[in-house]
Amino acid sequence: MKSLRWGLIGASTIGRERVIDAIRQTGGEISSVFSTDSQRGAAYANEFGISWSTTDLGDFLNSPIDAVYISTTNDLHHDQCIAAAKAGKHILCEKPLATHLADAVNMVTACKAANVVLATNHHLRGAATHCAMRDAIKAGKIGKPLAIKVVHAGYLPVHLQGWRLTNPTAGAGAILDLTVHDADLMRFVLDDDAASVSATVQNSGMAIAGVEDAAMGVITFRSGILGQFHDGFTTKYVQTSVEVHGDSGSLIATNCMTQAPIGDVLLRTAEGETKLQLQHENLYVRTINAFKSAIAGNGKPLSTGEDGVASLAIALAALESARTHSVVSIPA
Ligand code: NDP
């Protein structure tokens, strides 16, 4: 397959720490960076050996690139995605797709109309741990799944303690940052959709008043499976995990809600405990390889635009539930 020519929308930390390297590992060429700040864009391009940076989105989209990676703050994804789709570019967009559900739906519609691929960067679908759990459930190893529990709490690194804690317009808060990933992951592992959500949030003082820096909640899936999540920025010594409990076995993954290709999965049944064999690989490389294949007409992205809409619907319902102290239904 020919190498993809990429442009980056956003001189972001996640690009710096994970995605630029992953694009290059998949054979992608990064030709340009769009930033709203010419000095930041130029410094970023220089840091990564990218030949061109610009503050003009029109010029950027008119340049010879096949795909864009959008990793600006969440409020900007929608307009940038629509512009990129109109310019005929394939789009890998960061999560959450948008801050409003109608915007995310609009993004999917615009990409369909423009016949370009839209992928949501829910990288946790690329984890060997989660793929192994999904396969084990499909193979009947735990019988009928009854419950899933996700611990995705941790401590927000100091260099990320910016808009996530202070800027509601940009999509601040643990729910749009972390619960949205859990929602996608649970849908993926269970192959099920959410019916309703009930959540409670905490502000321990790390985030500004009115923004949650931790959340817990329950998602009821259409099959009846109960899903529990614990997300947060404030706890330094938590171990992340995903547990799925069925009527004849349990799967317990540890150290798995992370950006790194690590973690273990234990299968516990009447026969005892076995560690599943895992093929660990860079999660972002897997995500980008699936995106590339989808562009070439083979299969779908690991997490599609529609998946990004579904995870956002759950996250927004969790926020509404916390605000209204009620169980919020998710539209089919
Ligand atoms: P950053 O804060 O690093 O970057 C977001 C935007 O902030 C950039 O596009 C940039 O704007 C601007 N910016 C960058 N540095 C500065 C600075 N020093 N001063 C002022 N503005 C600055 O965000 P993240 O990389 O943490 O997150 C970006 C997106 O990626 C979000 O949607 C987030 O949810 C998602 N994300 C996804 C992860 C995943 O694993 N899937 C992990 C982490 C984040 P400009 O482009 O105009 O220069």
C-alpha cells in the first residue's frame, strides 16, 4: 500500500508523545502542521522534522495530503473535521469527536457525503489485552457476560493540567476525557450498546468549580449487562483494570487502561486460573494501520465515526445524569 501523506491539525501533546511516531511507524509521511500560533507551529514542525507549518487552514487543506490527524481541543474538532472532509481528506480525529452530540453526528454525515474515512482515536481498542478479552468472550470462555468494571482513574500529569481542568468550553473534565474511552472500550469488549447511564461526579479541588476531576457510574447495556466505571485525575496510586464477569468465568485485565502496550489478562473458571497469551503492539500503530486499511477499502477503522458518536452519547449522558441526579437513557 502506498504511504499516506499526513497533515497534523493541532500542535498537541498527544501528537508529540504518541501519534507522530506511530504515523511514521506505519510508513506515513508527515508533510505539514496547522497551528493557530505561527511560532508554536514552526517550533513543532522543527522539533519533528516536518517541512511546513501554517496558520491558514485553507492553505493547509489545499496542500497535497491524503489524511489529517485532528488533535486540537475537543471544541475545535467539529469545524476542522467538516473543513477537512469538504477538502476530501481522510480523518483520524481525537476523542471525544465533539462536545455536542449533534456536531459529532454532523461529522459522520459530512465524511460519508465526501466519501472519506473518519476514525475516532479510541486507541484502547488497539490494546492486546482488550482484544484478547473480546475474543475470549466471543469464544464463550466466561459463559454469559453479566458485568464489566473499568478502573481508569489515575493522576493527570502536571504538563496536562491545563484546559482539562479549567476550560469547560474546550471540553474539560474527567468524563469527556476518560469516561468517553471507557464507554467505547466497554462497547468493543462486550460487542453491545448502552441503554442508560447513571453517574456521580467529584470535584476535589484539582479542577475549577463546576468541572469534575473524578467520576463513577453505571452503564446498563441493551443485553442487560451492568458496566461500572471509575475515572479520575486525582489518585496517584490506583492500578487500572478491566474485569468482565460471566456466569461461568471471569476475565481480569490489569495495567491495561493506558497508552503503552502493556498489561495482563487472567481467565478464572472452575478449572482454575490461566494467563492469556497476548501479542503486545503499539496501540496507536494498530489504530493507524486499521485506518490505512479502511482508506484502501479493506475493513473499517478500529473505532469508526459512528463509534465516536456512541461513546460521546454515553459520556454526555453521564454528565447529564450527574447534573440531574437521574438515570439517563441513551437513544438507539
Ligand atoms: P494539548 O493541550 O497538548 O493540545 C491541544 C491544543 O492546545 C493544540 O492543538 C495547540 O493549539 C494548543 N497548545 C499546545 N501547546 C500549547 C501551549 N503551550 N500554549 C497554548 N496552547 C497550546 O492537548 P492534548 O494533546 O492533551 O489533547 C489534544 C486532543 O487529544 C484532545 O481532544 C484530547 O482529548 C485528545 N487526547 C487523546 C488521547 C488518546 O490517547 N487518544 C490522549 C491525550 C489526548 P494549536 O494547534 O493552535 O497550536
